Amino acid sequence: MKTIYTDGSCKGNPGPGGWAVVVLDDSQALQKFGGFDPTTTNNRMELSAAIAALKLLDRNEPVTIFTDSEYVKLGITQWLRNWKLKGWKTANKQNVKNQDLWQALDALNHPGIIWKYVAGHSGNDYNELCDRIAKGMIDAQGRETDLLK
């Protein structure tokens, strides 16, 4: 079973942003991916990383995904169901922010995915690597960086 780490970063909020995905397979082979958006928010980059990760999987492929975003973890595991039932409104009757990305993530999500939270900057090597890649994507404005090699 694969293990995936995701992270998003933004310089300014809004501002230029980057996202990163690190994939480990059963043999511990490592793959790294990243992306860039010139004008975005941190939450959009966190969601973009999770979406990019799920797009790497075969449909219904089991995986454990680690995110350092409580927004992503709680959104996909707890809040999403109620948002949909309430017509994409929050408990305060406000429109759900980033609805387009939540809908994309929801369409890729399946019961074989285990979503786990990992505290950012807590010494987890793969989370730290994701953080460096996401920030590197901002600095490189989306061009390939040494961090992806």
C-alpha cells in the first residue's frame, strides 16, 4: 500500500503558492511532485496537493495520506458531508470557501483512503521534504527544481 505526504505553501495569503506530494510505495521508493500558482491562498495549495495526490492513484487504490493541514483533514473526513447536505453552506449559512477544490477532492476520494494528520515542522522527514518542495516551487515559479530530482 502506498503512503503519501502532501503540503501547500503560500508567500502572502493571498500570494504566490506552491504544493508538493511525496509518494512512498511498499519498497519505499520515493516519488516527488510539485506545482505552482501565481496568485492563491495557503488553503487552496493544501487542497491542490491532496487533489494531485489522489490523481496519481488507480481508482479505489488503498492509500494512507498524511497532511499537515487540519483544514484538509477535517474537511474531507468530517465537514464535507454536511456541506453537501446543506447545499455547500457552512454551519453559519455561509458559502463554503474553495468549493471548486472541495468538489474535485470529493470526486476523487474513496473509502480505501486513510486520511491522517501530521503536525507541520515536527521533525517528520517526509512532511519536511514536502514543505521544502512546496516552498521551492514558489521560488522557482513552478519550474522544475532540484528538489524534484
